[in-house]
Amino acid sequence: MVKKASLVILISGSGSNLQAIIDAVENDQLNAEIKTVISNQVSAKGLDRASKANITTHVIDHRSYHSRENFDHAMIQAIDMANPDLVILAGFMRILSRTFIEHYKDRLINIHPSLLPRYKGLNTHQLVLDNGDKVHGASVHYVGLELDSGPVVIQAEIPVLDSDTAQTLASRVLIEEHKIYPIAIKMHIDGRIRLEDGQLLLDDNPLTVPLLWKEGKLISHR
């Protein structure tokens, strides 16, 4: 039997992407075990989701540390106890230090609510509306040193409707996030996708354009 991959998931809020990953593990979509869920917010709803699934949780309050580096060092100590194959950012709302990112090089992934490299940072849905974009979506990427940077594995696209508000866009994008994040995680833990000297490889071939999830299907080439 193939050994289960060890996952650590970092959250700050409601944990809906965490729930999608929990569901994927419980449904045997992912041959993995979530070793621990760590939040920088004691009131994060995602902690309740983890507890209900009998997953160990930790709260590491960033406000208790004098610097980002000290906070990240505490995070590293907690994460390394689980010896994870993959560290997953699921709505973790802290900018990570170079030391943290390099410590988990090639095994740290994030999901961002835009079609990267467009709209890094916050308020992506409103920016899409303000700029009159016709298409919006989400991206799963390996974490680079710059904010919301790093090789993109998969993107989900949705049309922007005339009736959309930032809130309705956010809700529809989140539905797609819950679909593509487990797919990307599965590709990583199955060894299908990996980074080699900064180059993203899919089945040992360079992946120069992200995979696309559109209308409920995974499209290999755009």
C-alpha cells in the first residue's frame, strides 16, 4: 500500500478550502493525512472544521511575536513536528518571510482568487469589476518569494456576469477553488507535478501554461 502523504494546512478564517481538502481525504480522492491545521487567529472557524474531523489544531497568534521572522520561526517549529510532504496555505492571511518560503521550497502551495499574474494581493473581485474584465477565476501556485508569485499549476475560469457584484463573484470563484485545490494537491502528492530548478513539470514534461479548469472539465492545453 502506498504511504499516505503528510499534509499541514495553514488558515486564518472560515476554512472553506480546508473543508474541501478534508472532504477529498475522507472520500479517498487524496491518499493523504492532514497531520495538523494551524491558524494565526484563535477565532478562525476553520479550527472547528478541523476539530470535527479529529485533526490536531494549533493556534500561533502572530500578535504575540515582535517580528515576522520570530512568528515564522514558531510556525516552522510547529509544522516540522509533522514532517509534512506538503504545506498548504488555505486562506492564510499573513505575508511569509523568505526564510519560511525557502524552508519549504517546492512543497508550499497557495490558492489565490484571481487569474495570476493578474490582481495579486487583496480585493481581486472588485478590481475585476472596476476594470471591466469578462473572465475571472482562481489560481493554485507554488509559493514564490514575491507576493502571490510562483509557478501556477492550475486555474479555474468563470465568466463575469453583468449582474455580478464583488460578493457574488467571490462566491462563484470560491466554488471553483474548492474543485481545483484538491486536484492540484493530488497531482503533487502523486508525483505527477513537481518543481525542478524552478521549472514546473507535469509527468516529467515542462508545463509552460497552467492547466485550465473550465465548465467542470480539466483542459490540458489552452
